Amino acid sequence: MLDLFVRIKALTIPQITGELQKRFSISYHSVASMVGIIASRLGILHVKRNADGTHTIYELKEQYVDVVVKMLGTS
């Protein structure tokens, strides 16, 4: 999942779910739970809520991009 944030930058839960379902059998609620844990416990995601509250946008915080890239072994 973290590679999606490195490649695509800003994502919503439906977008993440769609990408992950191409490779894994995973539910929307599982993805939402994982993103919530990453955002709240690890604190590496920036959460943007839009005005009407329909879709929350998640972005990898700039200060963690290099760390995540090194961890994933991507360039």
C-alpha cells in the first residue's frame, strides 16, 4: 500500500481499494482500517477532508517520503 502513496501521492480509500483489489482479495473496510492505522498510529499520512465530507484524501507526509522509498527499495 505504501508504494501507492509514493507513486500516486494523493489517494482516497476507494482509489486505494481499487488498486489493491487488482492484486489481492481485500475488502473496502480492511483497506480503510489499514489506512486509519497508518495515519493515526504511525503518523506518516496527511489527512485532508473536503468541505462536503464525501471523500477524505490521504497523502504521504513529505518528511517521510525518503524513508518509505528506502524501506520499499524503490527509486
